[in-house]
Amino acid sequence: MSVFKKLFKQTFVYGLATVLPRALAIVLVPLYVSVLGTEQYGIYASLMAFLILGNVLLSYGMETAFFRFVNKHADQKNQVQSTALTSLTVSTVLFLTVTLLFDDALATFLEFKAEYVTYGLLILALDALAVLPFVWYRANEKPMKYAVIKIFNVCVNLGFNLFFFLVLPGWAENSPDSFWSAMYSEENKVAYVFIANLIASAITLAVLLPLYIKIGFGFSKTIWKGMFKYAFPVLVAGIAFSINEAFDKILLKYLLPENIAEAEVGVYAACYKLGVFMTLFATAFRLGIEPFFFNHAQSKNAKQTYATITKYFSIFGSIILLFVIVYIDVFKRILIPKSEYWEALSVVPLILLANLFLGIYHNLSVWYKVTDRTKFGAYISVFGALITLGVNFALIPIISYQGSAIATLAAYGSMMVLSYYFGQRKYAVPYDVKRIGGYVLLATGFSVLSFYVFKGDLLIGTALLLVFLLLIFFSERREISNILKR
């Protein structure tokens, strides 16, 4: 099997496992929009933003370090695995113990109900304990097991969401003196979102526990120091990424007037979900590509392979960008059925393009990962985070969530450019910049025409999409044919 076919197979499986959990978030948007209202949806979105940061802190870069050290120190593979597992387990248990002691103070400081903060802390801990087992499946090229458990998590989460929002209210109403009635709260529906997530995380960890026995606990101080040294810049980069990805919701909550903040976060977060189509593609691709980068770093044609992969990622990403923009009026009616949320649709083109830039950045980041220069990833990510914070602070008081969308685009665009600039000096890869740039610019131009000039006219938008697809086909048909024959 050629490297491209193997990459495609693994990306498809990891992509399925990644798409479904995020697709769950999309499937649940119409339900949440219908039952929660803009303010409660804003509470959900802002607390989940904090959880994104928490996930990064609790894994502290060990995921990437695990891949690197398992491949780099194959003779000490078992020690690497057990050291990483022990480190993450101990740090997570300590975190949960300390934070639960002060959850009331945290709730007051963050301006959330203490109940929500407790749910969030438990979810963080359970998800952190599942990190290493899932990484083990990826590192040992067991994508099917990884995918099955991830999909199982999705099914459990979806099932409990449907129960809490569609079944429980009826049971409570029909039996006013029953256990179900006592369990149901009309005024606190957003809590059920967190409870469903918590149950799914707990059951998933239980399924993964046998892998704890297989890997085993153990600790090598020398290996841990090396892993943490490698992981620390990844942690810094992860914190910066969480700022880029989630802090817009947090800053909107605290920078806007209190009487409109939660509602503004709600409409922004709902429309932001339409950008998830690009995020799904980019994340699935990254999960498949990261082990591939490390495993083929010593191959004879590694750099040319990386260049080809990046070009086709850019092509598919550009198609997704244009496709979503052309049919945005269809997607909004399906995914965001309440028209009161549509006022924030103007952020969708910016978010889609920003996530395309982020995906290209992940492809370009191969240079600092395979050369052990992860500190550059931290530098670039911190620069992006500074742009995110600066632009949000400057624009949110003036143009609300429009400023947040502009900040996201500026941050990811600058990170992409910086990574390319430094990468070509440290680990030059022959990227086809003209074609990559041409496809992205053309897709962006057609998107502008469809969204802003022709105001979502489906006939004209579809024509633009077909023209774009034909241009790609005639430009790339020969190379695609050669790849498929390998």
C-alpha cells in the first residue's frame, strides 16, 4: 500500500471518529437552540470555552511527546508508555482534588453557578484520564478501536441529551409526584447538557480502563524529564491555540454589557458552528497526518510527500469553504432553525477561512515537529494568541462578535504565514505556493461573490462552485491519476 493510500485510509477512520463527536455538536445545535434560548446557550458556549483551555492544561503536551518518544526511543517503548500514563494520571487526580475544594470560589470568580463548575471539573478530569489510552491506539496504528470507542462516546452523549430534553419532560409532566418529576428542572435545562457529557465521559473511561492494565504504571525520571522538555513548548502552543479557538466567547461574556452578553455569546456561538465543517475536515486530517509525519520523517522523498499532502489539503479545504458559503441559507435553516440567531451569520465566511488557514498551518508545522524544534510552535502560537487578545479587546466593545471573527482570521492567517517563513529556513519543503495560494484566493473570491454580491443566490452560487471544481480537475487530473496508480 502506498504512503498516500495508507494515509487516506487512516485519515478516513480517524476522521470518522473525529467527525462524529463534532457532528454531534452540530446535530444538537437545533435542539439546544430550540430549548435553551440565546442566554442559556451563551452560558453553555462560554463554559465549554473554559473546558477547551482546561483540556490543554491537563494533557500538557504529552500527546505529541508520546508520539515522538515512542518512535525515537523504540528500545524503551514500554517505559515511555508507562511513564506518560503515570504522569497524566497523577496530575489529573491532584488537579481534581484541589479544584473541587475551591469550586465555590471558582464559580464566584468566573460568574457561573457552582453546579456548572463542578460538572465542568469532573468532565475535564475524566477526559484527561482518557487521553493516554486514545493516544496509545493512534501510536500503535489501531484506528478502528480508536474510532469504535469514540463513536460509542458519541452515541452515549447523544442518547442522554435526547433523553433529558425530549423524554424526561414528558415523564415529569405525566407523573408529577414521581422520581422523574423531582429530577426535572424547567429553569435549569442547560445543566442537562453538562450531565449528558459527564455520563458519556465516565462510561468511555470505564471502557478504556483495561488499557491502563496493558500499559501499566511505572515512572522513569529521566524519560519524564525528556518528554516534559519536549512537551512544554507544545503546552504553551496548546494554551495559545485554546485562546485562539475559545477565548472569543469568554471575552464576549466579560467585555460586553451584562444585559446582552450571554445572548450575544449565544447567537455568535450558534453561527460559529457553521464553520465546523472546515474544522471537522482539518481536525480529521491532522489526526491522520501527525503519526504519518513522524513515521515518514526519514523517508527519501519525505519533503516532496509533505508538499503534495499540503497542496491537496488546501484544495479540499477550498472546496469546503466555497460549498458551505454557497449553501449557507440551506444549512442555517437545518442547523439553526430560530431566526433570532441568524443576525450573526456574517461571521461564518470569516470563521471558515480562518479554519482553513489553521489547517494549512498544521500541515506546515511538520518542520518543527520532526526536527525537535517545538519551541517555534510555541512562539508562533503565542504570537497568534496575542493577536487574538489584542484584536478582541480592541473590537468587541465596538462591533461585538464581528470583532471576534476578525480576530480569529487575523490570528490563524498570521500563524500560517509565520510557520511557512521559518519552516523554509529550517526545513525547506518544496510547497507549490502558487497553486495553493491560487486555489485559496479563487475560492475566497467566489465566496465573496456568492455571500456578499449575489446574497446567497443558489443558481449563481452553484455555477461558481462548478467552475471552481472544473478548474481544479483540469489543473490536477494528471497528478491525481499518478497518485492513484501508485
